[in-house]
Amino acid sequence: MAVSFFLPFLLGRPSDGAVKQAIRHKYADLEAAFNSKQGAGLDAVLAPDYVSIPLKGKPNDRQAVIKSFAALAGKAIVMRLTDRIDKFDLASGTVHVSFQASLHAVLVTADGKTHSVDVVADEEDVWRSYHGKWMISKTVFKSYRGKRDGVVQTET
């Protein structure tokens, strides 16, 4: 009986606090990837079977999300992402993280004009451990508000 109580500790199972801290660090890495416009940071956080579920339309796979990031980064003079974590739910090998992502970018469009873009999205990420490394397997968008040059473009 006592052995089963200590088994997770003896086997090195991470505590909930350690898992939360590891994932918080991953969000910091993700913010740094956006802020530096470096796709490798995004690539390192998305699972091989990653999928993004938008409010409308079809889901996007890992490759489509990385391609979209590269297109945005290529047009951006400035790109700043901040994530505010609202809630962690840990259960049976997965971690569900509810958070609000805020993205500010200054872009140069094909016509050579500069535009400011601000997006705030309420999202939920599902994290799983892949060979001991926590990665996002799914992102589900709950709401989305976008502005271009201060004018609301999209709100859901």
C-alpha cells in the first residue's frame, strides 16, 4: 500500500506544479518566437499532429499554421505577442490551458503601405507530452477580435 503511494514519486512523475511551470515556459518561448519573428520557436512547440480549430471554416494543420506565421513575419516590421493564462486543467496525460492571446503587428502590405493590426483571441490549447516534451496538440479559438489601423475588422 505504501509503495503504491510513493510510486509516482519514485518513477519521477512530475508534479502538477512542475507541469504548469514547464508549460508557462513554453508560452514564454512562443511569445519570444513571435516577437523575434523566428519560426523555429513556433515549430518547437507544435506537436507533429497539431491542429488549429478556428471559429469558422476548416481546421488548419501544423504545416498551414507555420506557413501562415512565416507570411506574417515576412511582412511585419514589428510583431508582439502576449499570452495571459487564465486556467490550467490537468487530466489523464493532457493539460488544457485557457488563455487570452494579444497580438500587435505593424505590417507593410503589397501596396507598400504600413498598417497596424491588433488581434485579441480567447483560446484553449491542449498540451500533451511527446517523448517527454510538452507540445501543443490542438488550439481551439473561442472568440476573436481584430482591428486594422484602429478600425474593428472582425469580432466574434
